[in-house]
Amino acid sequence: MPDTVNGAITDSVTQVNTKVLGDTPATAMGNLMMPTSQALAASAQNLTAGQQQANVMYQAATVQGINALMNTGNAVTGAVTGNIIDKG
């Protein structure tokens, strides 16, 4: 049984290990950046959807307010007319 290992084998293993160690920081940053970018994209989509829903609600509230303002005159006229008819 030989006690020594061929130098070409040790060089090959050393180079592979060095490559793995060199790739590790880039892989780690990729693993960090991908979920972060996906979370930011989902956050932006949720914000946009929330703004759209808020705009629908604001528009509905505005229409209800305008309807209330426009119908106030009719309500007052009807009440006054009712009072006049009751006195007569």
C-alpha cells in the first residue's frame, strides 16, 4: 500500500476546494438577493392594489357626499311643503 498520493491528485483536489470557497460569497449573496427582491416586488404589488382599492372607496364616498348635498334641497322643500299642508 503506497503511503504517498500523486501530486496531480492533490493539486486537483486543492483547486476544486479553492473554487468552491471562491464561489461561496457569490452564492450567498445570490441566495440573499433573490428572496429580498421577490419580497420587495410583492410589497410593491400589494401597495398598488391597496391604492387602487382606496381610490374606488374615495370615489364612492365622493358620489355619496354629492348625492347627499343634491338631495338636501329636496328634503327641505318636502318638509316645508308638508308643514304648509298640515297648517292648511
